[in-house]
Amino acid sequence: MPVHRLNHVVLYVRDCAVTRAFYEEVLGFREVMGIAGRASFLQAPGSTNDHDLGLFSVGVDAGDTTAGAGTVGMYHIAWEVNTLRELAAIRDDLTARGNLVGATNHGTTKALYARDPDGLEFEVSWIVPASLLNTEILNARTETRPLDLEAEISRFGAETLGGLGVSIPLNVSA
């Protein structure tokens, strides 16, 4: 039986209250359950999952992750937004906080890269809907180019629902 989708991610963090506040303020998550000072379970806006992100405190003296710099580990998790307007608002917030570390145009995906309070990297992306894909966009998937979000908004529209026919099925059957 194939896997159908990602249900949740669990992270070890220094202080789950600090990290919870960050994800609530920046990405709109809400806490659905918590264990004071030890754990927090968050749900993304519009999600039907029990929780999308689990946080477990390991203490403020915990060292930084070294994943990718000599040790194995996860590079990043990716969250998807519905519109380029939402992506722009998140970009502005992450920039103001000093957490934005990159913005890339992957052709089919318009992506922001940021770090949370513990330095764990995450991606926030908008996916070009299937009806707007063309050879140019599909061929650009193997390239890494800087993201000009204003140009992408002009091209696709600020309110165009992303992911339709790609990450969001056009026809869902039971």
C-alpha cells in the first residue's frame, strides 16, 4: 500500500514554548495539545490532521544541529501555502524577523527557506497548478534560480490557488 501524504513532523527543540510561538506567529499554526514545558502539538491552518508539528523540549543548553555538516540528518521540512499573496506575506514577516535565509524559483515551485529559533531549516512554497504548467516551467525544475516573487505574482496572479492537480487532487474519490 502506498503512502498518500505526510501526516506530521516531530522536532527536538531547546524550548517548545519559544518554538511554538514562532510557528504560531509566522505560519499560523495553533496548539492543539501541550505538556507544560515539555511538548507541544500544533495544527496548521486548514489542516484536518490531529497535529502537523510536534515539538519536544530538550533544554536551552542543547547544541546546534550539525546535520549536513558532518552528520546525517534532515535538511528541511516544507510547508505549502495556497497563494502567492500568502507566500509574500510570510516572506515579509520572515525577513523582518531575520529568519529568511533564501528564496528560490524551482520552476514548478516558488520557495522560501528560513530557520526557526533553533536554527532548524524549513521551506514554505507555492506550487504552480497543473493547468498553468508548460515546457518552460517543467524544464526549469532542475535549475536553482533566485525567486523574484513580484514577477511571479505578475505572471500567475496573487490569488491563484497553487497546487491544483499537483499536490491537491482535482478529483478526490473515496
